[in-house]
Amino acid sequence: MKNYDSGSHEPYWYESFVGLKYVLKMLDTDSGIEAVAFQSQMINKLDDVVVKYADGCLRCIQVKHTRAEKNLTLSDLIRPTKGNFSSLLQDMAVAWKEGLKTIPNCIPELYTNRPGGKNWSRTANDAVYPPLHEFWKALKEEMKRAGNLSGIRLDSTYSAVWTDLLAQLGVLETDINKYEFLRKFRLRFSRPDLEKLESQMHEQIGRIFGVSSPSFQREIFEKLAASLRVWTTSIQGKVDFVYPEEVYSRLSLQVEVDDRVHLIRPPVPFFKSRLVFMERLIEQLGSRKHSIIFLKGSPGSGKSSLVSQLAYDAPAIINLRYHAFKPITPEMKEIPPDAGRTVDPRVFWTALIDQIRTEFTGKLYQYKVPIRCDYLTVDEIRNHTLRLAQELSNINQRPTVIAIDGIDHAARAGYISHKHESTFLPWLVHPEEVPSGVLFLLAGQPPEGYPAYPQWLKEDRAEVLHLEVPVVTEDDIRQMPTEADSHSLDA
């Protein structure tokens, strides 16, 4: 007979994909699954995939795969194969018995893509066996009725197979053990093949992560499959169990926040007159009496400098920062244009959620942080950002402050492109919709002359505090280094 699996890695991939299917199922909080192990060392023969449940049960699975179109019969299950002294069922029974020493709630399972036999068959010793599915269904129903091994009464046509099956379970010694093994034993035949299993996991990914695009489903699956290199080998130290946080960590899009874009350093020197103003601002941010604080001032008044100084002097105050426009500094040779990607609503909200994702490292699954944003709508990204900002406030026991600098540049970008709706301004959160633990610090030129600003920013509202950046004083000017100072420093 031709060995279809000879030289093929398909059985190993199949075994791993069965494990991955449970890994994905684990991400559904209703599954009750706590962790999944590949090739567990906890139990022999039932070690291909071990699924740990929150109630203490462990599903210990032996996976059998074949590419040959060969049915699984009762003979395959309870009669020793050529060259072996024990049957498949007996091997699993012995493994279950040994496993009880450390796994009292072990559920043994045989998982195979082989279809169940549908015909009666005759064994080498002339015994007649019924179809697998027919017998197994009858046995399970009778076990429920009887409640113990001695009370089981099967049809006389099943007597030969029932006698042979009990003989294979002799290794379990007592009727109580035999009944308990059969009660817990899961026989899952006619399972999907490798290609179908992968297709089912794509669908799982779609349901779990809300991804409808086949290309995104495939990308996430490929990232999941790539994790097998870590979960099934000793390359990085084999893990005993894979937990949800590990999965989220592997699947999450690792985005490095560019400090040069949104974590801009404050200018030197920082004017002393601003320190008093900044202390007042810190007090307002900490008290969270308003959901939005608008820091306004004329061009060059130092709005961006205040935001940057606040972020560096009091990093515990500002949690997230976004600059719609790169602040002008003396060393710049050209003034950056208003129009650009930074005013795009998707870029805007994605940058914020990428920053907040780092705050939940090790807790991505717990707080359901999106693994990536490219398959989400702008509205969904915004909602997730607000939800996580509130969660961060609950953790830190203080307001989560989101600083957005340069909203006037976003307005002008809309004028230039004649598409006001294409900027992030319409996507700013209405004061009444800001979560109770979140505060937005906006910075930009006064609303007069900027009709593209949200209407609530142009109105007198209790939820919005307007703060005017103070003008530069003579003492501030004296702080600035003179040309002579510069020459002496160069010397």
C-alpha cells in the first residue's frame, strides 16, 4: 500500500493547526479556555494538543492525520496494528490512567480527519463489527442511561465488539476507571482536512477581530502560523502553555512611535513668565473640571512650546501627544506646509492609539486593544482610543490627558484642499461625549477667522475652558542668548 504521508510534513502541520484552532477559540471569552499547549510534556500519548479550561479540566488530544482516503473503523480503534501489541484505544487509556496522577480532570480525545466507517466489517478472527458511528452513538446513549459499566446493556449484534473493547480497557483494572474513561473519551472523526482547517480559522479570525477582508484575515493567520516557530520549538525556549496575552502580543502590529513627530522637545530657554502659567495649566489638567481645555494664542506666541515643556517637565500629566504641524524652530530653513498626512483623521487617531497601546503592554488581551488598525474604520479607531483612555484613567486614578497641537494648521489644510471634512477636525470629540476620565488639551490660534473649527469650540460652553497664552515679557527677552553669547560658546 502506498504511504501517502511518507516524506510529507503535512501530519505535523495538521497537528499544529488543530492547536491553532484552539488558540483562536481561546480568544473568545465565552470559550472557557485558559491556555493551549503544543506537544505538552504533561502527559504521554495524549500530548499533541492540550487545552486548559478555566474550570480545571484539561482536554488532552491525540491528533491522527492522513491524506489517504481510508475510513476509521472500530478495528482501527480497538485492535492492535501490525507490529504492535496494543491498540490505539489501549494506548490512550494507559496515557489517561498515568495522566490522572497529575491531571485529575483529563478529558482524552482522538481527533482525526479520517471519516468514520459506514459498513459492517469482519475481523481476522471472524468477529463482526458494526460501523463506528453507529456503535459509538449507541454506547454513549446506553452509558448515560446505565450510569455505570455493569449496567450497560447493548444490542446482541454489538456483543463481539463490546467484548473486545472491554478487553483493551483491562489496563484500567476497575470498572469505575473503565466507565470514567469511556464517559470522558471524545472520539472526533471526519474532521476537516488541512486546507479546510485553515479556511475555518480565517473565518474564526473574521468573527473574533471583526475583520471582513479576506486579505487581512490571511495576514493575521500567517502571523499566527509564524508564531508556531516559538510555540512548538526550542529556538526561543519552548513555552509550556500559550495564554491569550502571548497571542495578542504576537499578533499586534508593532509600531514604534517616532519621537521626532509627536514627542518634540521644548525650546531653550523656556521663558520664566510661562512657568506661572504652566503651573495653573497643570492644576486645571489635574482637577479635570473641564473635558476640553483650549490653549489659544497668536502665531509664535509659544503654544507648542508650552505643550512640549509640559510633556517633558510633567510626563505624568500628558499621556498622549499629537502635533498636526511641526513647530517652527530657529534652525529651520523652510516653514513646513500646512497640508499633509498629519491632518488626515485616520493618521490622527491611529497615531493616538499606537501611543496608548504601549501603555497596555502585557495587558493587550485583557483590555481588548486592537491588534492593528488598518482593518478598522476611523470611527472604530476613535471609539477604541476613547475606551482605552478611560481604562488608563481607571488604572492611574487620574485623568488621561490627550494633547493635540496645531488645530489651526488642520483648518488651513482644509482650506487649501477645499475638503474640510478630510481633516481630523470633524472627528474631534464633542465635549459632552468625552469620557469622564479623559481630558483633551487643544492648542491653536483663536477661533475667530477659523470657521472650520468645531462649533462647540467657538461657543461659550461650561465643558470647555479657553486659556490665552501670555505675551512675552521684557524679562523673557533678556533670557535669550545674545550673539556675543553664541560666539563665546562656540569658542
